Amino acid sequence: MKLNTLKNKISKTANFRGHRLAWGAVFGRANGPQSVICRCQKCGMEGMAIESPAPNQINLGGEVLALNCKA
């Protein structure tokens, strides 16, 4: 999946849980899969989107997807 699609999915779920996300810089190979980390501006919980995860990884993860905002 493309990174923008993954970011939209994280944003939708995190917003439902009350988080307000700030996105970090995209990292990874210039010509390959990339990743990005986000952090809630209110409570500091983080999430991550990985464009092409390893076989033992998931493409979306983090506290912003699993827990409600504490602020």
C-alpha cells in the first residue's frame, strides 16, 4: 500500500480516538519502501506507517490506533 493511503487510515482511526496527529519526516530508501511516524499533539502517543513491512511486521501500528487520547 502507498504511504499516503496508510497515513489516511491512521489519521481516520486516531481522530476517532480523540488524537490530533503531527507527522514526522518520511524515512527509508529513496527508491524503495518508506515509513513515517506520527505523534499526538495532545497526549504524546505515537503511531507508525510502514509502506512495505517485513514478513513479521504490520504496516500500521502504535498507541494512537489502540488507545484513546488521555488529554
